[in-house]
Amino acid sequence: QITLPTAPDFLWGASTAAHQIEGGNVNSDWWAKEHVAGTLCAESSGDAVDSYHRYPEDVRLLADAGLSAYRFSIEWARIEPAEGEISRAQLAHYRRMIDTCLAAGVTPVVTLLHFTLPRWFAERGGWFAPDAVDAFSRYVEIATDILGDVHHVVTINEPNITSMMLGASRRTNLDAAGLAAPDQAASEVQATAHRRAVEILHGLGHVRAGWTIANQVFQAAPGAEAARDGYAYPREDFFLEVARGDDFVGVQSYLRTVIGADGEPVPAGDDVERTLTGWEYYPQALGEALGYTHRITGGVPMIVTENGIATADDSRRIDYTRDALAGMARAMAGGCRVEGYLHWSLLDNYEWMSGFAPTFGLVAVDRTTFERTPKPSLAWLGKVARTGELP
Ligand code: GCO
């Protein structure tokens, strides 16, 4: 019988990201990406699921299910729509989101940057601009105005994925499994930005800060151990080593990547169950990701800031989550310090270039009426949070 820690000591909850749920984020680089001629995006984020206006209901659904933490991101493009122009109204909007969480007894976990950049920042070079760190640091300083009584702040979401995408765009191609080698310059500038942000946030005296890493669990195909070492580790070790000494590191785990003798990813076989993102159904990834992260960071406290699957079959979401949590329990029994589990995602949302088709939510959303309909998995996770047992 597996027993897990319970809420509220353990952060049981769910994650979202502003651009994927709010709607109307017209000042961001992603809005531009979605509307450029020849866009690779399946559709525009448009109104998303209108969480910009409906977040009180989102928080209520999470709290009523018995969950105790909500990870959401605030949008730099709204807070600083033009360089040096600060929107006090948008800061007040996100402060109201934080107050709504606190009033519902929900711990806010606030992400400052979740992939999307202000258009003005992107158009003058983004992370490759010479003053990128200064511009980001100025935004973090501004954001501290609304982070009173917020104790968990994510500086940057998945810098390794950003660096891979920038690496790919530099070479205009993606490696076999869509995992381009991270662009080293982008990796280093984000690391510097992260460290500056942590310093600024620690200046508040109550914030614990960290960044979140997409943990591409790498396994060697039989007989391919050497190839795996050459392929896998540089991709995320750099970012995990940056996290050494941080207050926490966010682990974001979904699937594994198997490396063949040629050092390249081995696509999953046709007989393998796949989810709506085309990924292999592999819930064991979470336990493996926690163990690997623990090893590379030297034991920095971890929060599972994303884990879940895109599926239309909510019973498979429950099966996946049950097995993933069993792996987390084993990792914790093995010495991993895990402080929370935030499921991706609270709501069905905009899955970037794939659009709205891959549904990750514990809550379904009608995209015409924006009506929220909790799925059985929401109550299931809430029961785990309350009892510490895996039904
Ligand atoms: C990411 C992001 C999320 C995704 C989720 C499913 O890891 O890409 O943090 O925005 O939607 O991971 O792909």
C-alpha cells in the first residue's frame, strides 16, 4: 500500500500557463507566430479558455476538489507592453489572481516567464539581444511589486526547451525526435537571467525561487549505453547544474526518449500506446526523472511542476497519474526530496503549435461557451491529496 504526503503540507495541485489559457495575448511573440503567413501553428490561441476573466472559477474548481496549490504564469507582454511602459492595471490583475488563490486557501506558485516574450523584446533579438538579462531583470523587479505573500516563484519555464527551439531555429531543422541540441548562447544567457532573478526575488525575504526543467528521460536501447551518454546528458545537465543551490527545481516529466546505438532517438514501436500528442504512454518517466534530477542537482528540493497526458479518455489519465505517483512515492522512499505535485494541466488548453486538440486538462472547457466541466480525474486527484492513498 503506497502512502503519499497530504495537502496542505505537500503542494497537491495543477499547473497552467498564461498564454495557453487566458486569451487575447496580442502583445506576445507567440501571438505574432500564430498569425504570420505560413505559421506552423495549427490554430491561433485566440480567446484560449478565457481564464483572463474566468480565473476565479478555475481556482474555485481546484480548491473545491481538495487541491491546495495552483501554478500559473503572469504575462510579461501584458505587464510591459512596450519597452519601459509598465501597466499598473495588469499588475493589479495578477495581484487579484494571487489574492483569489490565498482567499480560497490555495498556495499560488507563480511562473514569471512561460515561453512567451513581449513582441518588442523578441523583435530586438530576444535572448540574443546584448541587454536581454537587464531587460528580464527589470521585469522581475517590477513583478516583485505583486509577489508579497507568494512563497514559490518559478523564474523561467523550461529554458532547455527554449534553448533547443532556438538551437533548431538557428539551424532551421530539428533532430530526429524534434530535440535539437540546445543553443549554448541561449542556454547561458537564460542561466544568467535566472540567477539575477533569484537574487532579486530573495531580496523580498519570503520567496523560494527555482526554474523548471523539461526532463527528457533518456534510456539506452540494449547495448547503446555509450551512445546515450553522448546524446542525452548535455541536453539537460547544464540546466540542472544551474539549479544546484536553488531553493527548489521544478521537474516536468511526461515521457522517455530511447537512444539507439547510433546516438539518435529510437521512435517508439507501432505497437506502443500513444497519447494525443503522439507521445508514448510511459508513466514510469516521472520516478526516473526525479531520481535523475536528484543525482545531477545534488539533492535540491524538487517540485513536480508538470506531469500528465493529453487524452480524450479520462480513465487513462487516472491510470497514468496513478502509476506516475507510484513512481514518485518510490523516488521519495529512495531519498528524493519532493515538496509537491502539480498536474499538467488544470484545464484543457492551447498546446502551442498543436492548438487545442491535445487535451491535458483535469477540467474540460467548451471553447464556445467557455463552460468548465470537471473530469473524474479532478476529484480523483483531490482524493489522493486528502488521503495520501492511491485508489
Ligand atoms: C511544456 C510546457 C507546457 C506544455 C506541456 C505539454 O512543457 O512545453 O511547460 O506549456 O503545454 O508540457 O506539452
